[in-house]
Amino acid sequence: MKQTMKTLRYIVCLVVIASQSVALPQVPTFHVKAFGAKGDGTTLDSPAIQRVIDTAAASATKAKVIVDPGKYLIGTIELKSGIELYLHPKATLIISTNREDYRYEAVIFASNAVNISITGRGKILGRGLAFMTRYDPAGEWWIFGEWRPKMFILTACTNLTIRDITFGEAPFWGLHMLGCNHVLVEKVKIRNYLDVPNCDGIVADHCIDVTIRECDIRCGDDAIVIKTTRQPINFGPSAYIHVHDCTLETQDSALKIGTETTEDIHDIVF
């Protein structure tokens, strides 16, 4: 019996050693400064960053695009399937106020992408007050101009992860997820103005299987809102959404379910 146990232990050790020796495939990495991004805060760097994303998406099914330390002036950046956009802790994306720098109505955009993520401890600054025209003392709100972008519009994306980043000063909605499935939003910090209208924190719109956890959100409008807005495409319900362990500060609703409700909303746990 003792000999048998020794033999079994030996076999288990061999299995463990063999499993530890298996090398995981390396994910190729691409640095934005290697593709011409300046990171000086004045050069429009979104075209260079887009070149990196397009090159990475064309060369591998999964790739990591690293935004190196620096300050990057950007318009629209479109994510593609398999891309992880990693913001270095000393990297800051500063959004442009020039509408011509945007291909869509958002800073970070994706459509029908699979397996995408936005990670890292870098920041995205929305320069919200630059899109306002005046302050209304009676209403205690800023009055916005004729155009202002959303920070994120991520549409019909599957397997979406947003982790650790900080964004703030949003001129309009923050993280708008439309028709997305299998989503994790984790440890995201949002620092919007308390007196800028419509600067919602996180909007889950026609989304299914969403976890929002350990986020720290400050905004003047809804901190987390679950909607099913009217769209030209039938994205279905918002369902199976779990929000927990978040800190929310707002002048409006911490959690709002509804308004613009054109489909079912069910199985929401807060």
C-alpha cells in the first residue's frame, strides 16, 4: 500500500511539472509611438493610433495595442476584433473639440467587434466644459452647444472587457454599450462634472449578460442606467445584468432602469 501511494504521488508530480512547462502563446504587442504617435498633447494622434489598431487587427487574431506614456490629442478611435487597447498608467488621451476629427459620434467606437478590451490605469479626459456655451445660475447647469461627442459608443460587441481605466470630464454620455453581450466592466473610475447635463456614467442599452463591479463613479446625471432605446435595428432586451460593489455619486439617479424603453428589461440585480 505504501509503495502504491508513493507511485501515485510520483505520477501526480509528473503531471504538475508537465502542465507548468507548457508555454502559452505570446500575444503580439504594438506600441503607438512606433507608428508615429507623438504624445505631445497638441498633435492629433488618433490617425496614428488607428494605424496601429488596423495593423494589429490585420496581423493577428488577438493583439495588444499599448498607448505609451504621454498626452495624446484624439478624435475617433475605432477598435477592431481581438484588440486590447492598453493605456499605460502615465498615458492620457485628451479629446479634440474639433468635430472634423471624429468619424463617429464618439471618441472610442466599436461595432460588431468580438473579444475586445480596454485596460490599463491610464486616463481619458473629455474636456466637457469646452463643449459648453454658458453657465445657467438658476438651473445650476452648464448649457451645451450644438454638438458634443459621447466618450464611448460600443455597438453589438461580444466578449467586451473594460477594466481599471479612468475617464472623466465627459461632455455627453460616458460609456454607452448598445446591443452588447457578455460584458465585464470592472474597477473603472469615472470623474465627470456634477453640473454638466447628460454626462451619464455607464449606459447598458439592449445589453445581455453584463457585470459591472467595483466601479467608482461621479457624474451629474445617471451613474448607471439600463435602457432599451429606440433603434433602427432590433437589438433585443436588456437582461441578466448584475451591478455590485460600486461607489456612486450623482445629482440625479444612482441606478436608473428605463426611459426610452422599447424592449423588455428583466433579470437585473443591483
